[in-house]
Amino acid sequence: MTEDEWLLSSDPRDLLAMLDAEFSDRKLRLFATGCCRMNWWHLREYGGHQDFIDALELRTDGLIGEDEFEEVRSGVQRFISRFPIALSVTACGEPDTIHAAHYASIYSAEGGGLPSSYPAHRAKQCDLFREILGNPFRPVAFDPSWRTSTAVAIAKGMYDSRDFSAMPILADALQDAGCEHADILDHCRGPGPHVRGCWVVDLVLGKE
């Protein structure tokens, strides 16, 4: 895959096939859960599924233990159905994160509407994938001096709340710290989507 193909692809299966890149398990798991959050309103029909996604993200970040996660998982089992949107949720919890990302993407697209809507949904998933993974063809060397208390506080607040409206403010804080990296600043000031796992926010917080 070339850089242009990475930037222009509208099918997440092409991006996921790029297995030679070093995509962390955490990043792939957050992509999988992000695919489900794209259909968040549908998940209200399946009791407990939203709780499962929340718990899976917390476990991915090491904020809850396996016992607590399994308690949430067991509460969801009775709601499992064969509808694609519900299957996308259960796929997120697969041990193999490549499979989790792949099947969550497929089932989420199928659960997002009629077949005619699949291409548009998959294109949005590609935007999500690039939001989380960044551009592997242009890795960014993050200067630790940019990681000021102000920048970290802004990034952590957005990460914890899932409210990324302060991304332009983060850009200002990074610039005040001496960051003039165009990719970082343009991403912060761009339209997004910005989600948990955003490659810039992760750099500020030191997450992989």
C-alpha cells in the first residue's frame, strides 16, 4: 500500500490488510469499539451492549480488571442476537485484536442501514481508522517538551469525557510549548472525527 492509497482508501478492509505496520492491540481495539459507537443509537435496542463497549474500553486502558469486565460481559450474553449491529459488539471482545477490528467493522457497516449505505459507512470507518492510527508513512517524533501540564490536562479531559471539542485549544497549548509540527497542529484544528485513541491526544498522553 502506498501513502496515497492509505490517505484515500474508502474501505477499512484495505487498511486492516496492512499488517506489516506496527498497530498496537490497544489502537485496534479502540477502532473496533469506535465502529460500534458509530451506531450508538441502535445499540440502545440491545440492553447492556453500550455498557459492554464502555467496559471493554476501560479494560483496554487497564482501568478495570478482568473479573469486573467478565461481570459486564456475562450480563450482556442474554441479549446477544444475530443482528449485525449486535454482532459488531461481541466481535469487539474477540481476543485477537485484528479479528476484533475486522469483524466489528464489517458488522457495524451492515448494521448501519441498507446495503446502499455500506460504502458511505465504510468510508467513515476509514476516517476513524486514520484518526486513531495516524499516517504510518509519516511517523511523528513527539518532543517531550511539548508535553506541558496544560497540554496534558486538556488532552486527558477530552480523553476521559470523549468530548473532543477542545482540540483547537490543544493545538494552541502545543504551539505555546514550541510545537510547530504541521501534521499535529492541522489535525487538532481539522474537522475530525476526533475520538478516544486520537493519535495526537495519545502522543500528548504518552499512550501507544
